[in-house]
Amino acid sequence: MAIKTRLTRRNVLKATTLLMPAAFAISGCATMQREPKPTVRSDDPVARAVLYYPNSNNVPTNHPLAATHQPSQTCATCVHVRGKAGDYLRKCPTFPGRLINAEGWCSLWAKS
């Protein structure tokens, strides 16, 4: 005697509801922790292209890309930088997947 079950939306939702916690437990997603994002270094090719310096006090004044640099210009005051005020490391769309120093500077700096 075979039991026939119909494939209905209700049965699919029941199965999904019952199997999702098991799938997360098996895959380890339930306890997975995020790894910290790497920071941008001065020797990075993109950093060199935009003249990024982790400390704005180290920006060379004789470089053509740094001709307009002022000491008050830091990544913390740049319109491009994302993150909470006071955070030492923040996100910048120029360096996706990496963090920049809030005290840094690059030639793409724009007043926020």
C-alpha cells in the first residue's frame, strides 16, 4: 500500500520550514562569524593611483595630485567615506571590500 502525497504549495512550505534550520546547522551558517576587512595599504595599486596616504600629515606637497591638499582634509571629512563619526577605520567606495584610515587622505577627497 503506497502513500501518495501531492506536491502542493502548502507541502513545499512545510518542508522548507522544517528543513531550513537543519541546512543552516549543517553548513555552519548559523554560527559563522565575519572576518575583519583588510585595510588599504599605501603600496596598493589603487592607493598609488589616487595618492592615498593612511596619515594625511605624510602627503607630499610637491606631488601634482596633492597640490590642493590642506591639513584639515582627511578621509573623515570626505563626502565619499561611509561609517560612523569617530570610527578609526571606515568604508570608501574607491576601495571596495577594504577599510581606510579616517585620518588618511587621497586625491579624490571632496568636502562633505
